Amino acid sequence: GGTASLFPSDDNPLSPHERKILALLKADEATQIDEIVERLEADMSSSEIFAALFELELAAKIRQLPGKNFVKSF
């Protein structure tokens, strides 16, 4: 067994929130932040959505475009 890392590796499982957001986003078409919140607010609070978006961006799974538009980065 290896030691725990502060920086999760690529095979680190996504949280349920992150998976929901990734499922919503497309690689070829940007989704506006308001639409993401609207589609997911039944499942999670806006602060949870923002936190998950931030984590996904840090992990380079998504990219933020101007105007708070998000796309998958693959």
C-alpha cells in the first residue's frame, strides 16, 4: 500500500455531485452556470454545485469559459 496523497490521482472516484454535473455537461457545447443550478437544484444546493464545479475544474475534468459557461474537457 502507498501513502495517502494530498493530491488525488486520476483514478480517484468522483463524488455523486461531481458525477451528476459531469453527466449534465457536454464537451462540444457550453452550459451556463444558471442552467446547471436550475437542472440540479432538486438534488443539491447551489453551494454544493459551485463546490463540485470547482473540484472538477481543479481536476481538469471541466473547463470554465467566459461568462460562467462550462464544458467537459475531453
